[in-house]
Amino acid sequence: MKSNFTSTLLLCASGVVAVLASAAPAQASDKTDVVAVVKKFTADYNKGDTKAVIGACAAQAVIVDDFAPYVWQGASACSDWLAADAANNQQIGSTNGKILLGKALHVDVTGDHAYVVVPVKYSDVEKGKKTVQSAVWTLTLGKSASGWSIAGTAWADR
């Protein structure tokens, strides 16, 4: 009786270990995929590839940034945000704006939802002078059949 109980217990324990081991790579893969989307979104923004930036956004995105009107939401959120960003840059005399991502502080994935917090530096040339601004960028992503997309972003100056 004791050996059957021990065998059953060991079999159950090995099953739990196998399930946990098989689940870990999927989570790591999702985190890697999410970070890759954030990096590509940033690279596309830095290149001025508005089509790619807009294409990375979910159908109903929400964008919060540090220039008026501060929030954009809905089907045209990303294109409206990019247009307002361009207008703001023109108004303040900003050119060559680039976002440099730091090491992510959080990359949390739960099912088809992700939350990323990353320190950033934004560099540009304003009226002939190079500037560098530190900020924290929070992004949320959603996963659909076509992959991960940007559901929302919030930029906080430091």
C-alpha cells in the first residue's frame, strides 16, 4: 500500500513539474514578443514611419502624452497623436526627435494582455540646441490572431 501511494505521489509530482516546465517557455516567449513589438514601435517612430506606427496600434487605442490635448483615443488615436506630435514639434522648433529605450522595469503578460514600463530618454534639437528629456513610458498591448498590438501608451516626464 505504501509503495503504491509513493508511486502515485511521485507520478503526480512529476506531472505538475512537467506542466509548469511546459508553461514557462510560452510566458517567456510572450514577454520576448511583447518587448519586440515595443522596440519595433519605437524604431518606427524614430524613423518617422507613420504607417508602421499606426499599423502597430490596436483598433481602439488610448495615447497619453505631455503635449496638448494630452489624450487621444479611438480608431484614429495613433494617427491623431502623430499629427499632434508633428504640430507640437513644429511649434516648439523641435527636429530629429528620437526615443531611446532603457531596460524595462516591468514586462507583465497575462493571457492576451501585456503591461510594459520602461525608462526612456527623448533627444531632439530644439531651436538649434540639443536636448535630452528623461521619462517613463508605460505601454499596454493586446494579443489577437494577428499578434500583439499597442492598446495604449502613457508618457510621464521625469
